[in-house]
Amino acid sequence: MNKKDNRHGKHHPDKVQFGGMVTPRFKAIAQITASKTKCSLMELMQRGVYNLATGAGILRDDKVTPEYEAAVDALADMIKSNLTEKRRN
């Protein structure tokens, strides 16, 4: 397989990686939960983040609350800027 035949580099250019290291047991629980709820592991993580963000007052009705709007926009711009810089190098 040559370099152009794999998935590397074929994700949407505005997407960034998000993840971390977990125990095999935790990953097994996550995979079974995702299968049972008919969603992907990424959807499972997103649901968790959205639920916790809603409980913390960062989101309301799937929208960032005015109190956190500036912080979310500033951090998202920093992340996007870092991504653009990495892709240049």
C-alpha cells in the first residue's frame, strides 16, 4: 500500500485529534456501551462531554452560554492556529 492508499491525512482539515490513554477494561466498557447504544466511540465521548458541559453551565440547549462564549471562541482559535502552524511545518 503506498502512502496515498491509506487514511492518513484524509480527515476534514478543520478536525483535530482528541483522545487519551485508558485501561483495557475501560476501553472494553466503552466499546460495549457504544455497541449497545448504536454509536461510535467518538459519539460516546462527545455525548459525555456535552452532558457534563450542560451540567456545568457551559452549554444550554446545545449552545455555548454567553458566560463562556468568549473563552470557548478564544481557545478554539488557539487550537485552530496551532493546527495550522503544525500543518505548515
